[in-house]
Amino acid sequence: MAYYQDIAIDLRKKIIDGIYPKETRLPNQAELAKTYRTSRVTIQKALKSLQIEGLIESRQGSGSFVKGPESVYDYDASIYGGMTKKLGHLGQLDSKVISFSVSFPTEKEQEKLRINKNDPIYDIIRLRMLDGEPLALEYTIMPVLLIPGITEEILKKSVYQYIQETLHLDFGQSHRRIKADKPDQYDIEYLDCQSDDPVLEIEQTVYLDNDIPFEYSQTRHRYDKGDITVVNKSSRHNYQL
């Protein structure tokens, strides 16, 4: 991948994250060239790529300004840290706990989490809402022995924040599968879907930095609640993402 594409990916991520909000001006080309340790020609190529996507626009004599993303619900699926980190800067993100229990894993859950049939798991269903609007329905399985102490109060806030700041565990990689599906009864009830509305589902397994899986989940979104992007990061260059 050419370096200008790496820079475009990083700038796109910062736009989606809200680091560069809509209508704000990006740093000028000289500042970006210094940040990414490259030439202004390379920066120009990266900005042109974002301009073609419709994320930024060039204003004569003023620089490059952020136009997008098109929806406030758009977010980058490659970001670790949970929905609070992805969308919390956009408004009030709340969680409604629909179901929370401890049970034993199915064969598929044993395989995904690398646990035994007698290892207890949290079985969690949460509705995530942004400024009171239903955004996503989360079905989450986690091993109790690996992630102890989860309570309903924690589920109403940020589970990932609890894992990092209280349990002092660090995240590693994640494997995601994104697909379209028909709405089920829960989607209709909690996401305000019509029976013929398509639903976007992200199935994922998330790992700690020691390569032990700690989460297997499915997150279901309404089709009209924005886009989900996947940003590929290159490790060939030494700059701060």
C-alpha cells in the first residue's frame, strides 16, 4: 500500500472518530507533512483521496474542511474499545439491559472462547441508544472466570472500560464477520424495525493481548443508522495513529 493511502486511512479514522468534526479545518499541508514525516506531494495525494470520497472539501485560500461522514452514526469497525469509544463523542450513549444471566456455553461458544462446557459464561443482551434513539442490539458472551465481577451497573456503562481500567487487561486483535439479515422479533421490538427492513449484523470474537478470546458477540443494526467502515492499518511506517 502506498504511503499516501496509509495517511488517508488515518485521517479518515480521525474524521469518523470526531477528532476532526464536521465543518472544521484540517491542519495545513505543511503541518500534516511534518506529522506524517513525508512530503507535501504525498499529503496532497492523501487529501485528494478523501476529497473524492466526499469526506473533505478544498476551499480556495482556506485549506481543507471536513464534510462528512454522511451520518453521525457512521463509525469505524476496526476500532477496539467498544461502542462507547466509537460513538460516545457524538452524544449521550446509554445501555438498556434486556437480559443478563450466567449459564454454560454451547458447543459453538466453547469453540469461539476456547473454554470447557462447565466454564460459566455471562449471557448478555443490551440495547444501545444514542441520544434516546435505538442504535444497536448486542448479544454478548464472556467467560466469567476470565472477566470476573461484571454487574448490571457496569453493563449500563462501558464493559470495555471496566475490563481495561478495573481488571487492567489489554485488548488484542478481533475477528469480525459482517452480514445482512432479516429482522427478528427482538429487532422489531427494540430497534423499531419493520418486518421487511434489512438488518446489518456484526459477529465478532475479541481477544486480549495474550491471544485469549474474552468476547463472542453479535451486534445488530438498523439499515438506516449509518455506515460501518473497516480501516486497515499499516505497520510499515512509524507514526502515531
